Amino acid sequence: MYKVIESRVIVDEREEVTYGLRRTDGTAVTDVSPNKNEVERSAVYFNEIGVSSWNLKEIISDVLDTEMGLEKFYI
């Protein structure tokens, strides 16, 4: 199961909140998106299709590298 985690980062001397995903086995990817709804939808989708913990980082980085965003990933 994936759950949304919250991280605080400093950007241009300001504290900002970003969201990531953590699996029940402890695997985590932080700083996925500043959009909590987007990350929550991703968690639901990844749970539905059974994304393994070793694929999570690859999937997130592929989506972010292509700049298509998570919204278009599961449409």
C-alpha cells in the first residue's frame, strides 16, 4: 500500500511543502509534487495496479523526466 507523505523543503529561503509516496515496506520517494491531490491520486492508482516498490522510483522519475506530469500518466 502506498501512502502520501509530507516533506518540508527550503526553496529560495522559504519553507515549502512537497508530497511524496511511501510504501508499507518503507520504500519512499519524497518530493514527488507540491500538489497533494495529484500525489493522492497517484497513490490510489499505484495501489490499484500493484506497482512494486522497486519500480516506484523508476516510474516517478520517468514521469517527471518527460514533464508530462502525473495527471496525464493515468489518463
